[in-house]
Amino acid sequence: MSSPVPAAVASASALSARGLRYQVTGRSILDDLDLEVPPGTSVAITGPSGCGKSSLLNCLAGITLPAAGTITVAGHDITTASPSRRAALRLAHIGMVYQFGELIPELTALENVALPGLMSPARPHEVYVRAEELLGELGLAGLRTSPTATLSGGERQRLAVARALIGSPDVVLADEPTGALDGKATQAVAELLFALPAQRRCALVVVTHAPAVAERGDTVLILADGKLESVR
């Protein structure tokens, strides 16, 4: 069983990173990096392949620990937490959307959305009711019993967004969420993602190579030489 989530400390940001440093095989990936994302706002991060965008998201999610620095999510310090505590914080406060969805093809759309909630303290019945609601809100109600393997790329990504929202997260992190989609599906998924902060008062961080996706962010940053630089 996951460790209980500790009481939050005061924070004006849903997501805060201060002084992050991270290296891989002696190469500096993140170098004294700072990031603040208040509730209800979005940040798009661009940069060339290999510059460390995915490494940054993994640090922000508590999947990878930085060599130095502090990360707080909804006021909780995840950099000093144990692995089990980080997993509990991630489940309670963070929703993740990956480039290829990372869904389980043998499960139905409803089962995929409900899965993270079933690992939480919530009652299973309540989780499935919430999953049904999310499928309806995201225009996927007609696919609730469909095996995930039969869905289109755009449908799978919308399903991945629904799964990320099952725990009503304070922060949504999306790693190249439109990278495998065609133009029409890209615009649909981007519109859905960047509407979330206003609709749900969450913070959104999207890593993307696509200028048309990045320009939707309230703030646009580029990761270069281990630091985030403002584009807009």
C-alpha cells in the first residue's frame, strides 16, 4: 500500500522547480534550472531532440531524482520523499500524458481510464463513475467498451488525457502528446490539453517539437544548455 501523502507546505505555484541539476554520463542535462507554474496556467517547452525535455518531465513527476535542487507539487516536496511517498504524491497530484498514450491494449477504454483511480484510496464504484464522466466530457462515451487497440491515434490520446484526469490532478505533464498524430488529430488533442488549466484549475506543462502546439501555451520556453529561456 502507498504511504499516506504528507501535509502540503504553502506554495503559490502548483508546480515549482528550483535549482535543478541533472547529469547523464557526465553530461549536464539540467543546469541550475528554475520553473514556476501557477494553478490555471500552461507552459509549453520546446528544444531540439536530446536536449533533456523528457528528463525534465521525469524529474518534475518524481520518476527521476535530480542531483540537486527542489521540486514541489501542490506544495509537497517530492525531491526529499522516499520512492513510495513519491509514488503516492504522483498518484494524488500528477497526471501524465505520453507520446504514444502508454495505454493497455487488452483493456477497454473505460478500464484504461479507471486504472490509476483503482490504485488510489477511492472506492472502485466511485472511480468507474468518474471514468464514465470523463469519457463523456471528452467525447469518448461511445467507445467505453471498445478495446483500446481498436482506437485511432487521436482517440487513444484523448483517452490518455482522460486517464490523466481521473485523480483530479493539480499538475498535468504531457511529453510530445501529439508527436504521433496527423494534423487534424494534433489540433484536436492540443486544443483539449490547453483548455484544461482554465477548465480544471490545474497547471499544465507540455513538451513538444510542434510550433503550432507550443504557441498555445500561456508561456513558451526553450530548453537550451540545461536552462529554460523565455520565448514568449
